Amino acid sequence: MSMVSVIKYEGDNSTFVWKHPCQDFNTGSSLIVHESQEAVFMVNGEVMDVFGSGRHILETQNLPLIRDIMKLSTGGRSAFHAELYFINLTEQMAIKWGTDSKINYLDPVYNFPLEIGACGEMSLAVANGNKLLLKVVGTEHILSQAQITKYFRAFLLNRVKTILAKEIKDKSISIFEIDMCLDKLSEAIKEKLSDDFFDYGVDLKSFFITTVLKPDEDVNYLKFKDIYFRKTNDVMEAELQQKIALIDEETRAKKTAIQAQAIAQKREIEGYTYQQERGFEVAKEVAKNEAIGQMSNVGVGLGMISGIGGEIGKTVGSVAGDAIKGVTQNGMIQKSTKRYCVNCGTEMLEGAIFCTKCGQKLKNGDSCSNCGYVFGDKANFCPMCGTRRDK
């Protein structure tokens, strides 16, 4: 085989390890290692030298580990025999994985047996090229994504099914809520698988469960699925009604506040207070009260009106006073006033014209000539207006 002077690899990025087809190399040849690569020389299945990124001239001074091997194999001539592997150090993403059989477990919430499947993607990168070469590559000429997935498939799927079933049970995740927990389940599986991959010199950068295959033909699954979604809908409807009721309450409260503010601004513009407005309302009630003639009701009215200040209070008080006066002039108080005969002093019956003892007739002088008050005793002056009584 002819010697090569420039050694490099520029293949696709889906390859983890590539073995150079040449095994006899001249000293003085140029080894080109790209930024995302490293080059490993192996002799008799043993790693002899590792080169990082850059351009390297293969001389005996920078090949200390294979110097003696070179002399032995070539009789001292400037050539050496070795296997050269280029290792891709980039993170390779979107590597598919999926369970090859169903996972059996008991739903931790509804306690019925289930069979599910799972699939997703992961990303891998070489963490230790020497370990990967010795444990995985061996004498292979290439290690691609498909090959490494195939190599790890057995332990990967076995471990994934075990971890997934245990995580679902430990975290009490129902089959109907599992899609909401894919992130947590993916992280838990990645954490437990990382050491397994690292033992082979591979770094598990990410691990994602993208789909959980549910048993849509299972009768128990369909029955509990209906129960779950009916319960969920009832809860959601109740929460929605609570939110609507809260919005209605807030709307009414804001409306009341706006109305109160508008009324307060109206009072301020028209120049009166809330107490004065209430006084107006009380005065109106007193004025139209059919029982105004009863002193107890009048007292209550006056008590409520007494809080009104200023000219409004005077006005209301005047209205009340006039009402009381009118009631008195109409003789309503007379119902509770006793009358006496001016001749003999005997108490007269209500509405009587003649005295029942002496027969004296009621005279005109028995009523006040000024205000009309009917005298009930031998008073000389009217107790209402002070006018002298006519004899």
C-alpha cells in the first residue's frame, strides 16, 4: 500500500468514529484534525497517541509512544504501521429511540392495569474517545448514529421501561395526566441513564419522551378515561362560574362607587351635604304622614330633623311647626284634652254641648277668638296664643 502525505477526515456529521483506511504512515506526513475532532493512533488494539485539533507533522519527536514500535516494524526506516481513528466530538442530536414492547404497570390513581409504549429523541456526544474505541468500536471501520443506537438498544430500552414505570408509580402520575409530566419523566430517565452511557465513553446530553402510546382499545382505560374527563369538566365549569360571579361582584361594586361619586359631585355643585339631603327626605315624610297629629310621631320627626343645619334646618323646622300648628287648629289635640263646664266646673263629655250636671250650655267664649283653641278649664288666657278669653 502506498504511503500518504496528508491525513484527514471530512465526512458527514452523523458519524461518531471513522477509521482511516491506510495503516502505514510516513514520518513527515501532515495530520489535519478539525476543531470538532480528535485523532487516535492505535497499535495492536492499544491506544498509543492522541492528537487534538490543528495541523500536526508526524515526526519521531511528537510520536514518543510509537517510536519504538516504528523502528521495530520498519527496520529503522522512516515509516510506521498503526491504525488511525478520527473521533467526532460534536453533539449529535435528534437520535430516535422507542420501546420495542409494551410497559406493564398499575395506574397509581385509578388502580387498573395498563400497557403503554413510549418513544422520543436523544442527543449524544463522545466524552472519552479512548474508552469508546476500546469498549464499542473494536475493529469496526465506522461507528454511525444508527450503529451506536443499535449497540445501546438492548440496555437502553430495558432501562427506560423500568425507570419509566417506577417514576410513574413513585410520583403517582395517572395515565390521563402523563402528557403533562413528560418533562419531569424525561429528566428523571436522563439522570439515571447518564452513568450507563458514560461507562462506554459517551455523554448523554439530552433525553426526551415525545410520545406515550396509550391503550385506546382497552375497555378499562376507556371507562376510566370517561370518568376522568367528566370530573375534570365539572371542576372547570365550577371554577368558571366562580370567576364569573367574582367579575359580577366587582362590576356591581365599581358601579356603586361610580354612582356614589357622581351623587357626591352633584351635592358639591348644588351646595348641600348628605346630612342635609337626608333632612329633606325626613321633612317630606313628616309632611305627608297621616299620623302627624300624634305627638309621639311628631317628636320622632323633629328628632330626625334636628340634625339639619343652616337655612335648610330652619326651613324644615318651620314646615314641621306649621304642620303641628295646623293640626292643633284642626282640633286633633282636642281628642286627648279634658273640657270643664264654665258654670259648675264639671268635666264635660267629648263633643257635648250641655253640662250633664247643671245643664249649662257651651258658650262662644269657650273657644279662643284668635286661634280657635277650645278651652277645657276655667283658664283666663289661651294657652296656645295668649289671647284673653272672652266671657
